Amino acid sequence: MAEKKKILYIVEAMGGGVFTYIVDLANELVNSYDMYIAYAVRKQTPENYKDYFDKRIHLIEVENFARAINPSKDIAAFFEIRKIAKRVRPDIIHLHSSKAGALGRLAFNGKKVPVFYTPHGYSFLMQNSSSTKRKIYKAIETICGKRNCTTISCSAGEHEESEKLTRQALYVNNAINTEALRELIEAVPRKKHPFTVFTLGRICYQKNPRLFNQVAYANPNVRFLWIGDGELRGELTAPNIEITGWTQRNEALQYSVNADAFLLTSLWEGLPMSLLEAMFMEKPCVVSDVIGNHDVIHNDANGYVCNKIDEYTKAIAEIRNGKSEEYVKKARADVIERYDTRVQARQYSDIYMAGLRKNE
């Protein structure tokens, strides 16, 4: 029996949707590869995060990863990930998130071991950063884009940005483990509740709580629910908004299942896992018109893409009147066909094997 190839994932942004992505993909790929994950813990990382991973996966914490640019920590992290790779001796290296992508592309030349990079949302698209910082982030991506590394974006929109930075660009859509999610959903007790519009995630600038608040004010007879917490919770002032605070996975699913429509008002996205999960749960989806959201949701097909407050209000009214039944069926079918972890894992495996053949 041939020995399994070793894959080393290097992940700085081990929280939120990236965490779910890494867990689901690694748990699927471990059946075919020897999986190693070098990671950093964030505030959004679950306390029991190790319990989410298949026991065959090797977890290695990178002590010096820092989210913001920090020269001393970044230099230390550079040498730390090189030391980890030297010890693991991987056949494939896959970098996840901007910080790991920058340091990893400088640390590894990609000649003997193929190197891949997934941004999970480019830093230079983050509108809460100053124009100077965004220019710096883009310059870093442009320089690193010349390295011997293949960028694998997680949505068609992100791929378009990647092609502006490097000739070595592919994309594989984000995905969710639909089988595991189905089992969890079936175990959730259904409760009577008023018509509820929900979202899920950190209450931060990217998720645009100000717009969520405006939509809630425009629809005073609708209950709005934000599953999560964050530094901008003070912007959610409408009296018909409820904030759950940070919850465990099962509790968040209970809130989601017992709601009626999903609202995502983000200023930018990669390809949000919360959106894919809502689609699979057959919750009508109302989203902002940004990369990631509009790559998945299409007006008059499987949901609602909005730009103005009155468009959000109209979409919510249609959902309340039962006009979204065909949309939710199409959205769920889209997830099963295109955004399932098993489909994603096969696509990644094909890319990895092609990279190995190229480096022979």
C-alpha cells in the first residue's frame, strides 16, 4: 500500500468561516492524505476547537502568528513555519489567509514542494482599513504573486481579483459538509416563533451592522436576530433586534433553524459559510451586492441581491407572503451540487496531484 502524501496547511485566521472551512476540508481530505495543520488561535476560535478535527489530523500551534502587521512577530513566525515544515517534510503546502499567504510565499520557493495559497478575502478589499493600508496590502499581494505559488480563490469573484495579481490562479468554491449539517438540523427541536430574519457572525465593520440596523428600523413589525457578538454591537439600536451573544455551534443552529429568512448586509466577503448553510437549511436569503454574495445568490433564481433599503424591505415582504418557495429549493440544490465538501475535496485533490506531477 502506497504511503499517503503529506499536506501541511498553514492557517493564521483560524476563526469564523475560515475555521469551519479548514475543519470540513481537512476532515474530508484526511481519508486520502496525511494532514498537518499549523495554526494560530483567534478570539473567534472555539475553546474546544481540537474536538472538531478528525483525530488523525496533526495540529501544530504557531506561537508567533499575529493578525496585524508586526515586524518582530512576523519575522519570528516566518522562521517558525519554516522550522515546522522542515520537521513535517510535507509533499504539499497550502497557505490560508493573507498573513500566512505572505509569510509562506516568502518562506517556501515552491520548487520541490508545490505551494498553494487561498486568501479567504483579500485584505486590500477590506473597507475598514485606510487607503494607505490597503495600498500596502495590495503591494504585498502583488509582490508575493510573482512567487512560484498557485492561488486558489474560494469564489468566482475572488478569482477575478487573483487573476489581476498572478498568472497562477484557480478557484474552488467554499463548501460545507452537508451530511453533517443535515444530521445536526434534524436533531434541532422546532419552536413556535414570530417571523424572524436572522444573520450569523461577528458584529464588525465588514458585516455592516449599521445597514442591518437600518433594515430593521424599516421593518418594525419583523423580529431581527443577530447570532453572535462583536465590537460594534452598539450600532444595533433598533428595538426589534435581538443579539444572542457568542454561542456554541449547536445553539447557533437552534436559533437558525427556528428563524424564517437569512439577511447578510456585508461590505465585502470571500464566500460566506453562513450563507451556504442558510441556503442548505432552505432559508430564503437576502444579501448585499458584493463579491462572494452575488457569486452564489442570483435575483429571480435562488434569492435576493439588494442595494437599497427599499429592496431589502421588498424582499422581506415577498418572503413573508410565501413567494420564495422556488428560490429556496433552487438554493439548496445549488449547495448540494456545487458547494458540498466532498465536491470541494475532490477538486482540491485534483489540483494537489497536478502540482505534484508538475514538480516531479
